[in-house]
Amino acid sequence: MTDRVDINRLLVEMRSMKTQAQAFQRPENLAAKDVAGLAGQGLNVSKAQDVPSFGQMLDQAVNKVNSVQQASSSTAQAYELGDPNVDITDVMVASQKASVSFQSMVQVRNKLIDAYRDVMNMPV
């Protein structure tokens, strides 16, 4: 009954993505001595040019959702073909993972569209 841990794993992944996003929000104009001082304290600080762009992060997220959906599809197909190594619980968990990841992506898209509309409707 270790399938219930998948929700916890999803939360851990979301938290790690949050920390990665927060790491990209550091000041770009740090002096070299400040960077050396922060690195000496055990903080991972790199130059601003190492930060991926918003488009790259969005592309990675879409690719991740796509890979989860493909894995779900292949698991379901293997079960339908009678693969003895694939259990119905594996199929259902993979299907729910794909569903949740897709729904999350749709919600992010909706929020981005709302934000774009708000910016476009701002008076100049």
C-alpha cells in the first residue's frame, strides 16, 4: 500500500520546484565579494546568466506533463495487452498522476491568461 505516498511525493516535487523558483529571484548585481561570501556560507549562488528563462521553465513543465501522460498511456496499454508485470493499481495511479498534472498545467495556463488580460487592460 505504498501508492498513497505518491501524493506526498507530488508535494515534495512541488516544494522543490518552489525552492528552485525562489533561487532564481536573487539580485543580479551582486559584487564578486558578496558572491564569494554567500558561497562561503554554504549558499549556492551563481551568475545571473545561469538562470533559465521563463520560456525554458514553461517548456520543461510542459515536457514533464507530456512524459507523465505518455507513461500513463504505455502503462495502460501494457495492462490491456496482458502484461503480468503491470497491475491495475499501477494503471490507475499513473492515470491519476497524468490527470492531476494536466489539470495543474491547465490552471497555470488560465492564471497566465488572466494576468496577461489584466496587464493589457491597465490604463497607461
